[in-house]
Amino acid sequence: MRSFISLNISSRAKREIKTICDGLKKKIRTNAQVRYDNPDNYHITLFFIGEINEGSLKKIYDVLNERLSGRFGELNFVCEDYGGFPNLKNPRVIFLDSRNIENKIFEIAAVVDGVLSEYGFPRDKKFHPHITLARIKSRIDLEKLSNEKVDVNFSVSKISIMQSIISTKGAEHKEIFAINL
């Protein structure tokens, strides 16, 4: 199964982000090929695993649960800025930067990285907490977004091990395991 580890956000925050994304669509009307993410799928990815069998995923869950359960409590996030990978001058991905107020997210990500590395899944890029809004298939300059501010706040108190089911309708995300922080 195709899997990832994430912080899932509340329905209220998803609605706020969808409103921001609707405004973004109006700001970047263009011929560029832009595919906006399904608002139901908004989340912060801690680690993309990819294909894995259910037995191995259960073992990873057991170790993560042992190392993370009850250690961190609620995490509070604020999203104030747009960002882009690799940048807003020529983005392939548009996102909302997500800053953890308590700054515990990097410690959690390090634990997740360590466990996944033990199971043969090394991180392929530096962790950057964000919520993906859209993916872009053609060249477009969105540097003007770097001056725009947004205001979304939310809290999370668990991490989720998710299955991503890809179909012609897009991706559907299903929680397989959860760990209370």
C-alpha cells in the first residue's frame, strides 16, 4: 500500500485554507497547468513512505507509538506565508508555510526519520512543514505571493499513518494508525 505519515488538520482549518486557495485561484489566473489539491486531503506530511506492505507498516507503527505516544502533547501551528518548491519564482508546488509555535515539530520529525531509516526508508529531502495547495506543470512566476500574508491557526494532538489510494478521481487518504502525542 502507498503510505505516508502526517499531521492531519481540523475540518475548520481545512475550510479556512480552501477559502485561501479559492482566492489564490483568482490571483493566478493563467494558462499554466495548475492542479489544486483536494481540501479534504490538506495535511502536513512528516514522511512519505511510498509502497509498503501492511505487516511492515504495523511494525513501524509499533515502534513510533512506543517512542512518541504521550511525549509531546498538543502542537499549535500558524500559517502566515505562501511558499513554493523550489521557489515562488518558478514553483512546481505552492504551499502554506506551517510554523509550529512550540517548535517541537522538528524533534518529532527526527524521531520519525530515525525509525523509518531503521526500516530502510531514508528521508530524500530536508523536512519543511507545509500544507500543499497546488502542483504546477508549466512555468509561472508567483514571486508576488511572497509579499502576501494569510492567517490560519490550528492544533494537532496526534500523528497519523495514512494510506493514499490513487484513482482517476484523484488521491483519497485513509488513516490506518494514529499515535497520540
